Amino acid sequence: MRKKTAWYNETILPKQMVSKILDKNGFTKLEHSEHFIILDELIKITKSKNIADIGCGGAELGRVYYDFDYTGFDLPHIIENVSKVVNPNLNYVKFDAYDFDYTLFKKYDLLVCNGFISELIEPITVLKNLLDNTKKYLIIHRQIFENKSDIVEYNTYGDLITQRCRININELDELLINHKILKRIDKFGETSILIGKH
């Protein structure tokens, strides 16, 4: 079931992503987007320079924070056909959220999930794996937290159908055994959270 999401499409999706990123009339550059100020604030709080960008897509975070020790993580076909095309000089690791050795993340001071968790079918499982392997900080940026969990379908790149999850905030709280929320910002109908390890 999970591999039927649009993100596993190896032909249409990568071409559409690259087109939207590189076209001057496509996506707004990360540093000019309305949500960047929130992400930047959370990153600055951590004072980290060692960053894992999980679900990196075009690796815009690595381009913006060029002076960081940056590694982008995404599905193999996205790394090869999007990340390395758009930002070829950055470091990447091929990553599937449902088939990966999460202990690799323990070498990074900061894990960033920018619009990544929201695209998962099993967000709680992935969040648990991330929290269990967070060395210092985890940022969950642009996620919807509500009083109930659900998944809704929407159309993404190339009009492909995929899913977006909303997470019950109580389910997140139950995962925070060895962690605490250091800062939470609710804006633009989404939530961004900086989580620190005790």
C-alpha cells in the first residue's frame, strides 16, 4: 500500500519536481517562501551546523545553508533525478522511510523534516524511529496536528494522487518520553516544532 504513493513514481514525479524547482515561474526559492522565516528561526535556536535533511527533494536547504555540514536523505530515484540535478555538489544518502537503518541519524546534531512527515502513510512509526535516533534536535516543519489522525488524498506533481496525513497531537506527546518540545510555532494552518533530547 505505501509504495503506491506518488513519491514512489520514478518517471513523472522526478521530471515534474525538477521542472518546478528550476523554472523561474515555478516554486518560490526556499529562502523567499513565507514559511522560511519559521524554519530559519528553529534552525538558529539549535546552533547546529551538522544537519540531516530528511525527505530533501531538491535539497534547497543544503543550498541555503551552504556553510553547514549537510546531508540530504530521500528515495533513490529522487536523489539521482532531482537532488543531484538541482544541487549536484551536496552530500546525499538514499533513504526509504520504511526500509532504513535509522541509527545512521545519530551522527547528526540536527534532523530536519520539512514537509516530509505530512507525506507519510505511517507517520507515527517513522516519528518513533526518528526520535529513537535523534542525537540532539529534530525539527518537524509544516505538519498539521489536530485532535485526530487521518489521511486525505491530494494531487501533487504531474497531477499524481498521493496522501497527506494529519497527526493527533496526543500521539506525538506519547512519543516524547526522552524528548521535549523546545518551541512550537503555528502559522499558515500548519505547525512547526523543535524537539530536543533530554
